[in-house]
Amino acid sequence: MPEPIEVTGTYVDQASKKSTNTLYIADGLTIAQITEGLQALASLIDDVVSAVINGINFSVSVDLSGLTGNISAGTSDVEEVGEFISRTAAGREVYMNLPCINDTTSPAGSDDLDQTDVNIAAIISMLEDGLATAGGTIIPSDVDENDLVQVVTARERVRNTGTRGG
């Protein structure tokens, strides 16, 4: 059975305080149908709240059961990220961090990711050119939907998660 779709509403009151609520809906609709339904839901909510509806967003779970390497290696660490910095044609930088980057993706003594590595090259190609699927091409963009055109940096970084291991 598919996972339900999580819908989050964000509201802002007169004092600029924010609040959210979560609703789950059954999967089985297209993105266009979900979007149309959530726009109708926003209209219903708008009639009963005295706040600004700042946004209604949804997330869809993806079936990962077919992944063959989906294990936690003994050296995995969420604070070791592969940082990919891309640029749009307008010059805006867009960051994508991949936690638990494999130690083998950087040459010894370097923080740069090996862009000749087949797997790293595939990520860079996806960011720059999109990812073709049977349903269409996924085109990475910035928040204004400007396509990414160039990966300018690919390196390993350490990012503090702010949590303590147990």
C-alpha cells in the first residue's frame, strides 16, 4: 500500500507568528489533481481562519525497496556531505548537499569530489542537464524555477548537525 501524501499548511497571524498543521491524504492522484485539490482546500480554510495562509505544500514518498546499495556502511557519517554548488544562467548559486558521501569519492588528500568518477559525474549531469524518465525530464532549478546550467563546485565538506551521537 502506498504511503499517504503529507500536506502541510503554514499560517501567519497579525503578530507575524507562524503556525503549521499537517493533513494526510491517500495517494493515487496525479500531481495536477493534488494541486487542484489543495487549491480548493485553501479556499475552504480561508473561509474559517483569520490568519494569512502562507502556504500549503505536500510531499510524496518514493518507493525505495528496489535500491540495491541502500545500507548504512560502517564509516557513514551524516556530517560528511558531498556539496554540489550549481549556478543558474542568472548567476544564482544553488546548493545541494548529499549526507554520508562515500569516502572513495574524493582522491586522497583532497576535498574535491572526483568528477571523473562515474557516479559523481552522473549527479553532475543530472544537475546540469536534468534526468530523463519515462514520465518526462526532471529539471533541477532554483526557487524561481530557473534551470541550473553549471556545477561550479563539487567537494566533500563536514557540516555539524547540531546533534550528539549516542
